[in-house]
Amino acid sequence: MHPNYEYVLNFVRGHSCRGTRSLDYGCGAAPIVRAAREEGLDVFGAEVFYKGGDTKTEVAKLGYMDTIVREIKNDHIDFPDAYFDVVVNNQVLEHIEHLDVALREIHRVLRCGGKVLSLFPSREVWSEGHCGVPFSHRFKKGSRLRFYYVLLWRVLGKGYYKGDKTRTEWSRDFCEWLDAFTFYRSKNEIMQTFKRHFCQLEFIELDYLLFRLAWLSPLIAKALSVASRMPILDGLLRAFVHKKVGMVFVATKT
């Protein structure tokens, strides 16, 4: 399982007890939902199943469709008010055009005192994580200049999911995909939107970094954990995660 999935699953574990229900908002093919339920955790999923992906068939094969995993239609999460204790989203909110509307729905299905874990990139990240071209997400939608910029990086060998497409085809298709399915916002805009719906925001980028490093080297993770007690280093490490991966924070509903 991808380390991000493991981190989200670990958060769900840490906030689960008898009677706790959790929601993976934007669950995709439901890998987190499946892993959690195999552990006996009461986790559900919600997904738009947008045109930029093809996960609905995979969810149906698991037997989850319309019961454990429900389709988000017209921005509506198909679960009752105050149904969940925890909501998690992993690399999802940069695909939401109307963030205010999405957060209002998440707030609705969350119980008072419930937690929302969010992992997703803001506009400030260095590399666009879907195509792998640095700063390609910072261009305006429909920008012709972005196409030539992405093409240049592709010629230099940069980029993900190249398949058998020509460099021009790959660059054109990814630019069109970015225009249609991504909505990058600044950190400040994201925070202001969250604060309209949730009372408390706790940034946990350092916790995320140490969790990821523990997979590679427990010794390095332990050393950084000790070193991070220095305020300056703590700030630098948090800033690094924000620029390299994105934002990692927990919001609480009053």
C-alpha cells in the first residue's frame, strides 16, 4: 500500500473506538476503505467518479458500490447528517472546483467534535504531482505558454505516465487534463475557506514526514524527531513538506 494510504489508515486507527464511523472522501478505487474494513474498522467511502479517472468498476468489483461506497452527485454526500466521527481525504481537494460547497457537505456529515484529516497540494508546491512537471500547475487555465513549457520538460525526459504517446500528444493531453480536473489554490485561500466551516486547524506536516521517513529509515526518523524540537528546524521541516508534498492538517468541527 502507498505510504500516504498507510498514513491515512493509521490516522483512522488512532481515532477509532467502538461505534466510530469514518469516511474516506474522494476514495477513488477504495484501497483505504478496503484495508480498513479488513481490520474491522467501520469505514465508508464517497467518490465523484469523474471523467478524469476510471475507478467505479473497481469499486463495483469489491461489492461496495451504493452501500459502503456512494457516489457524490451534485456535490451531495449520500450519508445522513452527523453520521461520521472522522473524515479523511488524500490528494482530493485540489480536484474540487467549489471548495466551499464541498466543505459544507463534509461539515454536515461530521459529528460535533469530529476530525477531518486533509492531505493535498496547494499552489505553492514545487512539482505538479499528476504529470510530474515542476510548476506546471501555476499557469492559468488554457495557457498556450503552459503547453510549450510542459513540452520542453517532456523533451528533457520529465513526466509521468508517458505510455506510447508522442511528446506533443502527452503534453497536450496533460495540459487539457490539468485545465479540466485541477483547481490549485494558495495556502491562505485554503485556510480561509476551512475556517468558515471548522473551528480549529492543526498542521501536522512534521508528523507526516516522520511517518514517511520511518518507512525508509527508522534511525533517521528518530534523529529528526529529536532535532525537530528546535523551533527553527521544526519550521524548516514543515516548510519542506509543504513545498515538496503539500499541506497536511486536521480540522475540528465544533
